[in-house]
Amino acid sequence: MPTADELLSADTVSNLARLLARAAGRHTSPALDACAAALDRLTYSGRVKAVRDAVLADLPDDWPGFEAVVRTALADPGFDGWMTFPVNEAVAVRGLEVFEPGLALLHDLTPRLTAESAVRPFLRADPARALAVVQEWTADPDPHVRRLASEGTRPRLPWAPQLPAFIADPRPALPVLDALHRDESEYVRRSVANHLNDISRDHPELAVETAARWLAEDTPATPATPGTPGTPAPTTTDRVVRHGLRTLIKAGRPEALTLLGHSPDVPVAVKGPVVTTPRVAVGEFLVFDYAVTNTGRLPVELVVDYVIHHTKANGTRTPKVFKLTTRTLAPGETLTGTKRHSFKPITTRRYHSGEHLVQLQVNGRARGEAVFSLDAS
């Protein structure tokens, strides 16, 4: 992952200071110049806030003056990349009072670097009013703007403020996804899938219902019209749905699995997991073999995962699902494999010594398990 200095360095801020000074018809941007010299110990989020505040200090206090400088800067091809991100955040502060003009400026800024975080204060302040504008963006000819419509309205967008109203009820933003889930751009469709996945974490039934509706409405016979936003892409809807329901698939939710053709009641015989490393130390690998045989008379679609039940300090266990494979098995065909699962130290998990459990999961249903000991000392 890039460092804070790689994303928003002192040189980047100094360049922004010169560019905005030129756009404002001045020789210097004093607050930005001072900010560029004081970034060393700040995290990325701290840098964004500091640069945002410096932009607000250097640019006019009134919206017309502020907007005029930013739009003049937009005419400069050098105003691009990460230097624009804190400017977007400044627009979210100054533009909230005028609302629609603020959103219009974010619309024009987002092709330089996404304004997905900056649009969220507008959605928090007045969801209905902001969504009326965002819905118009779904028909924009620029895929960056169309993606902003989906990404900016995600309830749980990483590294950005959450949208509590949409976490509680994501339905007001569904028309945005309905307009974009078959977009001609994979960049946009990927955002739609991630948005659907956000919804699935809090409202799994609504996510599956939405995905089922999209699949039912898919019309493969409709010819695509290249260059037209929202053009049907019949071969992509299934991929959007699969990616959008990935959390539910890993969790073994039967309604999601069934929608995608992975029946939990699939006729299979499972051997394993057969653990070949019954004692594992942190830094080593758990190794196990497995075999899955289609015992039915028809081909079957399989999602094969494994679950590590990590032992906690109090002796209880918490499960974590990991992917193995997705396969179609012919009648009588057997899928075999060996998995090496790393127990290398990671910052997001603390390991504890004791007896752990590994479990196979086929189409969301537990099919076999084995114990092993982990030494975390």
C-alpha cells in the first residue's frame, strides 16, 4: 500500500500551492506553503485534513470566488491526481451551503481523482436532495462520474465516512444501482458490485432480492450500443451479482448460493480435510488434503471453501472462511487438492495456542472437519 508521502507529499502540496496561486491571480498561497513544510509526521488522513484546511484558508470565503479559482485550476492539465483530493474535501465544506453547485463542482473534479469521499457530506446532510443530483450522474457520458454515483453512495465505503441512513435503509440508493449494474464500463460495474456487497452485510435479504431481479431482467438478446452509458452488457450481469454477493457466499447463505446455482443440497461425497500437519507453529503452514465427488446423475456447480475456527484466549472459537475453488463436476467426477494455509503473523489477527479446527464447506454447508494444534508461543 502506498505511503502517506507517496500519496500526498510535500512536493505535491507545493505544486498545488503554486497552481492555486496562479489560478487566483496571486504570487503565493501562504497557508498551503506553510502546510507543505509541516507534513512530515502526519498520516495520510491527517495530511488530507491539513491541506484541505489550507485550501480553505487560501481561497476566497465566498462560494462564487472559491468556485472561480477551482474552475480556473481545472483548466490547467497539471491540476491532477492526488493534489486534487484535499481540494475535493474543501469543496465538501464550502459547497455544502450552496448544495447543488457544490455537487456540480465535484462532478467536474472527479475525473481528476475520485470525489467519492467528498460527496458524502451532501448525502448525510440531505439524502433526498443529494440523490436527485446523483441519479442524474448515472446517465453521464464520463464513466468516472457514473462510478461516483455508485461509489459515493456506498453505505460502508472504506476509508470514508459511513452513511448511517443508507446503512439503516439502503433502498433510496437502489435506483442508482439499477441504472448502472449493466453499465458498459467494468470500472463502473465493479463499484456497483461492491455497493451491493455493502448492502449484503446489513440487509442480506434485500441484496439477494436485488440480485435476483437483475438476473431476471437481464436480456441477452438486446444488442449493445457502443459508447452509450448504461448499455446492456448481458455477459456481465452474472459477474456483478457473484462479486456483489461474495460475502454471503462465503458465509454460506443458502438463498445467495441457490440464486447462483450452487444448491446447498448438492449430491456430493466429501473426504477430508485430512490434516498432514497436526501440529503447527505460528509462521508455519497448516497442510490438508481433500476430495469432493459428484455422486449425482447431473453436473453440479460447486463452491468449495474451508473454515479455520481460531481458538481465542478464553477457549472459544471464531470461524473465518477462506476460498478453495469454484468448479463444475460431471457425474462421478472427483475434485482433489492439497491446501497450504499460512499462519504467518499478521496485524489484523492475534493467534492463541491450543486446539483449532479446520472444516470443509461445500455450497455453504459444512461437510467435514479435523482438529490440529497451534503453537503461538
